[in-house]
Amino acid sequence: WDFSYLDNRWEMEDLPWDYSEIVKNYLSPDLLLLDMGTAGGENLLSFNHPFNNTSVTEGYEPNYQLCKKILEPLGVTVKFCDDDLLPYDSCSFDIIMNRHESYNLSEVLRTLKPGGVFITQQVGAMNNYKLSEFLLDTPHIPKIENTLEHNLHTAESLDFKILDKNEYYARLKFFDVGALVYYAKIIEWEFPNFSVSKHFDKLSQLDKILDFQGYIDTIEHRYLLVLMKE
């Protein structure tokens, strides 16, 4: 997940919310915090939350080993989790945060304490859909479970209190075709079976668009949910 290779080669429009600031609004040192899908823990450590009150899950083995090496010696509880069943007891946490990690709201509800808060920012079902359709020449089929509306209905059915919600389609610009290729190869689930040789004609068409307007653009679909267990 190192996109530093694309520095100065792409630009994404700012979201109308700041995930980290929202988390900080709810966080205090005495609260028990879980970060789902913490990756290498870089974002987690920016909150400076007491390590003894911090737990994480990670399901990608290289990142999990990194967490064991970096976070665990600090006093953070690290557990491997490669599905949506959280490896923690019921009513364990005051706050669960989740940035771009899959989740099961029933499990979130189970592991939150009464009055606990779940804060998540997700990549929505319409992410890159037009660019993907053009490159692959196949229709985009959005997954309903990855929409704000679906998750709101699920949250309401579980009797969560909805504290905040938002959704945005941010414009992302690539300033050269190579940057787009690098991105499409990493985000392989949105560009399945993509390759330069297979889709060279489409890339050539995009290169002509870039020469004309100075960039190739796509849409980054994001949504935000803040829920409280009553």
C-alpha cells in the first residue's frame, strides 16, 4: 500500500470530512480502542492513544508480522483476523475504528460496550466504475453490501444509533498513463485481469485524452458512518 511512487503524478479531491479528526472527537485516553485492519499501524500511531488501551486486528500476513514486530512491543494487543469475526470478547471496546476494512456490523455490535462508538470510512461500490468499464470493456456490477444505504438499513435493524453519515464522489486525476497502470495493477479487484498488453488499445485512447486535457480522471467513492451501541 505504498503509493509514494505516484507522488506528483496523481491528485485526489479532498473529502468533505476528516476521518482522523472525527475519531479524535470521540477518543479519550481512558477508552478501550480497537483498530480493525490496522495495516502497519501507521494511522493508528498518529492518534497517540495509550498503548495499554489499544488493540488491533490485521488479516494480511506481512502486515500482521509487522504489527507483531512494531506494535506488540509497545503494549498494543495484536490479533490476526482474516474474516469478519472479531477475535475479542463481547463488550470489550469503547471505540472501534475502521478505515477501508471489511466488517460485520453484528460483530461490531457484539464487541462494543453499551454506549460504544463505531467509526468507519469505506470505499464505496461505485469506486472507479467508469474507468474500469472503459479499460476492461465490461459492465460494472456494484456490490449492494458496499453502499451507504445498505449499511444504514443494517445498522437500524441492529438498533444502532446513527450519529453521523456522509457520502462523496471525489475526483481523482492521473497525470500520466504509467501512474494509472500502476494504480490499476495494485487495485486488482477493481480492474480484474488488467494488463498493459491486453488493454493496450484502451490505454492508447486514454493517452490521447491525456494529451488533450492534461489528465485522466476517475471517481473515488467514499462513505462515512458513525454509530453508537445503545
